[in-house]
Amino acid sequence: MLPHVTDSSDVRLGRRLDTRSIKVGESHLAVAKHALIVFAVLAALLAPSAAAPANAVVVKANLTGKYLRTTSKGSGTATITFTGGKVCWKFTYRGLDKPGDSGIHIAPPPAPGKHKTSVFPFTATTSMAPGCVAANHWGPSSAGWAQKIAANPSRFYVIIGTAKYPQGAIGGPLHRA
């Protein structure tokens, strides 16, 4: 049997190498490399992504006071994602007093100071934190409205109401992202 190499001094001293140990070590290294590559690929495929799932419909709106014919100087964006039986939203905004109700309405907006009932309300305490509800969260008809909005977003608009503008401080028409 050939001696086993334990460190580089064995090579410098001219000792014979146990090539079986090197081959076994090399094969373990090759297996480890392959396992690492497979793990990295699986992690990339299974990791949560910022992108919406393939079956999702993403709609957006740029929100202004001008769209609702208010004097609000606020502005913002709304991103709504319809996925199967779930509806998720994310608002950004600035220049608003305390945000209140938010929701989707049938376009066009009414005269200033008037309010249409939301066909798909989001929340009474709008924030910039993302939110999600089941499409039928507001009752059996809300799932139907979610489907209509996803199918033809340009027929709808989004609002964010505030303490000063409870009927809507900022709003904007929906469009596909």
C-alpha cells in the first residue's frame, strides 16, 4: 500500500503519493461543486421574486389631486396585482394629510366634492405598507369586480381619501403595467 499524503511536505520530501486518495478527494470535490451549483440554481428558481407570477395581472395608476379636481397638492402611485383569487396593492404618496379610505371606482370621477362608491375598496386606513385580500373579501360581487378591473383597467380609477379630502384627495386612472 502506498503512503497517504497528509500535507505538502510529503511531496517536497519526495514521498510517493497515494493517487487513490487524490482521486477520491477530487471526486468528493467534484460532487461538492455540482451540489453547490444545483443548490444555487434551485435557490434562484424558488426564491421569492419582486416580479408578479406569470398568471398575474398588474395595473398601475399615477395619483394626483388634479385628476379628482381637488386642490390637494399630494401625489402618488398605486400598483394593484390580481392573482387568481387574491388582490394585492401597494401605494406610494407624498403631500397628503392623514390618509383614510382607498379603493377602485368606475371611471370617470364625479364632480368635485361628490363621491362614488368603491367597486373594490382596499382599506379605511391607507398606508404605504403593501396589502392583500381575497378577491371575494368584500362579498360575492367583489370577485366579479376584481375580474372586470383586471380585464379592462382603463374603465376604472383609484383614489386615496384623507381627513381633509374624505371623498378623495388624489386619484388616477388605471392602466396595465
